[in-house]
Amino acid sequence: MTSALAAGLGAHVLPTYPRADVCFVEGDGVWLVDTDGRRYLDFLAGIAVVGLGHRHPAVTAAAHAQLDRLWHVSNLFWTQPMAELADRLSARLGGGQAFFCNSGAEAIEAALKYARKATGKTGIVALEGSFHGRTLGALSATGQPAKHVGFGPLVPDVRFAKLNDAESLAAAGADGNVACVLIEPVQGEGGINSATPAFLESAAALAHGHDGLLVFDEVQCGVGRTGTFFAHEQLGVRPDAVTLAKGLANGLPIGALLVSDEAAGGFQPGDHASTFGGNPVTCAAACAVLDALDDDLLAHVRALGARLAAGLAALPGALETRGLGLLAGCELDRPAGPVVAACLERGLVIGTAGERVLRLTPPLVATEEDVDLALATLAEVLR
């Protein structure tokens, strides 16, 4: 492949990402095309974003139709796509209200502010190994100390517990100052680690026992990624609030904070805002995504996820396979970075979730043949 750097790309872009030296110019379904016309099987999907695949017809049509009508009016007014998306999300949650923004980190910021305003408390209980975003509040609640370096002082009153350790959780909230307990039902960046139903029940008890809120970060594991619209549907615990982003508009920037009807009333006009939040084009695309995520597609995700997990477990050097649905992690007996690079050279796009964990988040519309091709490429690299 032609070197993107040699072609002069990125000379004036701040170096905040260790980008691979490839420039993609086209996508179709589960495939990407670079500047040389070479095709790549995309099993990262923009890090769990392009859930319905590149250029999905219904989503593309919805966005184009809205582009031809109205792009932006600000949140001083109503738009039909925003209201329709809120209605669809409320129905999925079983009753709730939505705040729209532009990213997962923004959704987390909204959740933290909401919890503090609604409860009058300041304490945030989060988890070690968690990842909630790079803005200051979201970073402060991210349980990865290496990501904090150079950005202190962070937001105060954040305490960290261990995933699936109820005693550690109780200790973190022992002083009773609990505005919220913030948990990813399946940790993404932290290694594709799932919370157990018993642990989530303990988290709900801790939050509610101190008049706080239970907040689930489903930015990565939501929107059908695990085989149900919300990952928590498979874990038996309903949150007071949930954050979404990534796959919600299939690649257009969007984030959402959903607050259940039972926890409503924390925000009043003027408490929070987002100039571009609820953008009509993005919301129209998101409505099309929700319409496409029917029972048949979700069942397909669960079945394909099982096939992918079984194949990953059989790979040379695989120590453990984790995740739900098509949010898959494979811990290796070697560093994951060189494996990802070697796969890219062979036309397969995957990612990492820690030093030794491969992260695979293919489009939900991938086929059995796509999974088998990805596994064959991995087997070739790992043997």
C-alpha cells in the first residue's frame, strides 16, 4: 500500500493518534478501499461505529433526504428527526427522556452533571480499567491512570472499584456521597471484560441505597453490538440512565444520554446544552439505524458472535476469548499490536483493547463467510 505519510497526509494534524500508514477513500458494507484501490475486510468498523456497514442504503437515504430539507436550526426550536429519535429510544429503554450531543465523551459529561444535579451529591463511583472518554470529566472517571498523566488536577470525588468485586464496590461508596455508580456493562477499551449480573445488582443496591443513580455507559456495547439493543438487557439490571454514541448513527457524530422515567427531573432549561446536539441529519440517520435493528438482525448478531468467539478461542496463541455478540476480545500470549499490523498488511482491519488483547467489532451485518475469512487471516498471522 502507498505510504500515506509519504504522500504528505497529516502534516498539519495534531498527533493525538498513532495512525496506521494507510488512507481509506471508500467503504461498502464490510469492505474498505485505500488510495491504491486495495480492499480490506473491516472488522473494526470505526471502533464499533459503522454497525450496519459502510454506505448502508437505508441510513444513507435517510441522511440524504434530510440534507435536502434542513441541516440545522439550533436547540431553541424543535425538529422532527430529533423528536422521533427520542421517541424510538424511549421505547427501547422502556420509558425515558433523551439529551442529544455529539460523542460518547459528551454523553458521559452530561450523565455526570445530571447525576450531581439530580442528587445534590458529588461522589462518582467508577471502575478500574474503565474508559469513558477524553474530556476532563469523562477522563476523571476513566480507571486507567496512564491516561491521566499530564492532565491533572482531575475532577474530584471520583473513586474506583474493581470489576465484579462487590466488596471493593461497597468500599468505594462507603461514605454515602454517591451521586452515581458509572459502569460499562462490557468494558471496551479496558480489555472487553463483562460485568456479571450479580455485580450489577450490587451496583444498583449501592447507588439506590445512597439515593444515587446507576448509570450504564453503553457507548461501545450498546445499539445492538452485543445482540440486544442494550447490553444490559442480557444482564438483568435496568439503569437509571444510559449513555449511547458510536453506532447510533452508523458513523455520523452523535451521543445521547437517556434518563429513565423513574429518574427524570434532574435537569431544567439552562442546566446543560449542545449547539450541534440533535442535529436533524444525524438524527434522521439514527432513526434509520434503529428501524434496521430488528429482532432478526439482533439474533444474527448473537449467532455470528458465537461463531466468532469459537473461532478466536481456537487460534494459535489465544489464551482467553471475552465479550458479548460482536464485541469480541481475544487475549493472546504475545503483544497484540504487531498482530494488528500484520493483519492490516494482509487486508484485515482489527484493533486492540490493551497490550495483549485483540478487539474485533465488525459490522453487525457481516456474514459467516466474512467471519471465516477474518479468522483464517488471523490464523495465518498467529501460527
